[in-house]
Amino acid sequence: MNEIARLTNALAAAARAFLRVLDDRHEVDRSAQESTQQVFASGAGSQTEYDPLLNEPPITPRLKQHGGSEREDKMVTVAFLGAVARLNAELGTGATAKDIHRAALRAGYPRGGQDVVGWVIRPGRRGAIEVRDDLRYLGDEGHKWLRAEAANMGIVIKGDITPIPIPLADS
């Protein structure tokens, strides 16, 4: 895909996201957010809608190795894979390394893109993200993982996460 088409897709996605924010404009009440986190921590409650590109995570994402609980660690997975799926669907193409870095930081990976290389598919190994022409795509395994973790946590991903075709690898 040429640069003009990528920029056009990115601008269109940004405009759609901006309009959604205007349509759904509301202040996030800190006490309501804390209350939601307490409900999730207890494992009780109904499903919560969450847009990884527009919303703060309903549970603070924190990796286990950095003192996070099991649920906080799973929130890191949902936030990161959800953001990649949303970016792919909104842009209609893969996410850039810069997009991945920002998504990783927001999802709770302290070093951003450096911390998520384990998600990338390597020869002979199953992974969640495929890289083609320097763009990152959430593959079938990643979509399965995202749906399973989100469902286990009572989270419904808000926004389009429809898988997009991944270009064939160069031989």
C-alpha cells in the first residue's frame, strides 16, 4: 500500500474515532472507575464494554513481574492485543512499530515495543502478531487469545476488531 493510501486510511480512522468521542462524550468519574475496578477484582459483575483505542482500561494493566495480580496481568494482554486488533480494523492495514510502541505503553508494558517482541510469530513457533513489510497484523491466534481473555474477564471489546487479510510472506 502506498504512503498516500496509508495516510488517507489513517486520517479517516482518526476522524471516525474523533467523531465517536464527540458522540459519546462524558466525563469519567474517578470513583466510578475505582468501583468498576473493585467489581472486577472480586470477579463479580456483568460485562463491561472497553475500547482499547479510546477508553482507559477497566482494570489497571500491570504485568505480574512488576507486582500485578493475575487479573491485572490479563488486562495487559486484552489492552495490547485489543489495541492491535482495533488499529488493524480501523486502518485496514497493519500497525507501524510506533503504533505498537504506543499501544504497548498504554497496555502496561513499561518499555513499550521492546517488551512485546514475544507476541511476534517466529518460524516454527505460534504467536499472535505477524509482521509484513514492517507492519504488524494480529493473526488468527492473536484474535482467539484476545476473545478468550476478554470473555474470561467479562470484557466486551467495543469498536471494530474484524480481522483483516494479512499479506502473504515473501519467500
